[in-house]
Amino acid sequence: MNSRIFETHKDLAAFVKCYWTLESPKEKTPKKNTIVPDGCMKMIFHYGDLYKHYRENGNCVELPRCFVIGQLTGPFEVEPAGETGTFFVCFHPNGFLPFATFPIREMENTAVPLDKLFGKDGQEIEQSILKASSTLERINLVEAFLFNRLRDVAAVDQIVKSTVETILTANGQLSVDELSGQSKIRRRQLERKFSSAIGLSPKQLSKTIRLQATLKVLLSKKITNLTALAYENEYYDQAHFIKDFKEFTGITPKEFYGDLLKMSLIFDRKEES
């Protein structure tokens, strides 16, 4: 699979983390992929073939061609119907709020079609992106769309913004009490702010970021001692680590080693091309 990351416009960088393309012929695409939560909502355009989503009850549904995926709180299993050609707009954890048209919390674990979110504007950007002939053209089109809708900058809560930065810097290893103390705000108030701005609680986002950091260690090093890995990433004990790992990935750490292909879409991508 060919994956590339692209920088966003400097005036959108506070909201959009990066753009990402994923392309692959059918014969080189994993039959199923497990998308692991990374704390970032994404606007997704399938200019290749469509994808199916397998729900927890085993039912399979076809995903929309273009949509925004809300915050994930567990593994999201998808299967390509054929050739993969996908353009992603990856938002920072609190970056989608200025563009939201209804409560972010209601989008949790849900693929919301663009026309439902943005009406006629959503239909127009969908068709424009699908007809585009290059990634650069898609980036220019989506940035024009986002700039046109970036009217409520006041929606950016500085307490939420700074707390998210703290969580990222600490790899999710601080408790909610420590976060609220640093922000000089009561815990419940911080939780309410996170729920409306991000769609996750501070604890949920911290768990997500910590797990992503742990996954990167698993992939970059030859780990022989899971207990040491758990303590290195500030888990209370190995049992706690295994519980969180399975909650987010659907498998145990040991199973992860034998199933890397399945985990091809997990990464919180920060590098740029």
C-alpha cells in the first residue's frame, strides 16, 4: 500500500494536522484492516472503490463514499471492495469543532456523509474532490472549502487546546486530576469542555494517546518483556496494559505480533512527505 502525508496550509494548521493519501491495487490491499483510535476526527474521500465496515454484532455495512468519521472509542474494522484510492483530512483532536454543524459527541464511532453535515456545500466538495486529477488539486479544493467555513474561530477553547497539547507531550501519561490542576479548572468543567470540543473525555483521549505511543514502541523495537513495556508507558500493571490494548485494537499484545498486516491503518501519522 502506498501511503503519503502532506502538510496543511499554515493558516489551517491549528485545526488540520495533515492530509494523507492511501492507494493500493486490489491484489495488494489487506482483506481487512483494523483502524485503531488516534484521537483525531477525519474527513475521508474514497475516489477508489468503496469500503465496508464490520460492526461489533458481525453485520457488514457499506461506508459512504465521502464522510467525516467521528471519534473512535474502539477498533473500527473495514474491508476494501476493490482498488483503494483514499484522501484523508486529519484534524487535530480539537480541530474539527469550528467546522461542525451538530454536536461532535453525536458523531462518535459514526461515518457521517458530507451532505448530511454540510448540505449542498457537502455535495459540491464531494463531487469536486472525486473529479480531481491529483492530490495537490484535492488539497487546494478542500482548503478552499475549509477556509470558507472557518467562521467561528471563537469556538477554539484555549483551555482545551492547551490541555490537549499537554496530553500529547506527556504521551497520555497524566491523570485527569493532574490535567485539571495544570489548567486551573475543576475536573467536571474540563470534562464538559472536552466532551463538546473533542467528543472524548480527557481520560479517553489520554488513554488513546498513550496506546498510540505504545504501539509505536512495539513496531520500532524488538520487545521481549511486555511487563517492562507496560511500566515504561506508565500503565499500572501488565493486566491494565493488556486490557487497554485489547479495548482499542480488538486483540492482545501477543496477538499483535502475528497480525501486523491487519493493523496497517493504526498509525497516528506525524511525519510529512
